[in-house]
Amino acid sequence: MDRATAMLAVVMEVYEGGKDVIPSWDLKEQAQSALATGGIDGLRRYYDACLARWSPKIKTTLERERRKTLESERDRFMSLYLGAAR
């Protein structure tokens, strides 16, 4: 698995784990689009933008249901990104 696919897989894990509790969630489609148009840098920018703009309600809902969040997976995502930047 290449790094771009691995980075996208982190986002997909969060999405798949929470799509049933977050109605009309477009995380999957937006992440795929960010990767397609901007490569790994575009996906990283999208990830950071999600962290900055997510309402606390999303994070709270996911945490209450014991689901992964973008915040909880940030270190793993960034380690993949930084590995790809070398």
C-alpha cells in the first residue's frame, strides 16, 4: 500500500466508524477529492481544515459512541504524511 492510500485509509476508518451517527457526512467524498486534486499535500490540507472547522458536536458524538475521530488518529495520519515527504 502506498503512503497516499494509507493516509486515505486513516480518514476512511474514521468515516466508516462514524457514518451511522453523523447524518449526511461528506468526509469520504471530500477526502477522496482532496487526494485526487492535490495529492498527499491536498489530503493533509483537507485533514487540517476538517480539524479546524469541525463542530465540537461531531467530535463529542463520535467520542460518546467510542468511535475514532480525526483528532484521535492525527498522529498516525501525520506519521504517514511525514514519511511520504522524505
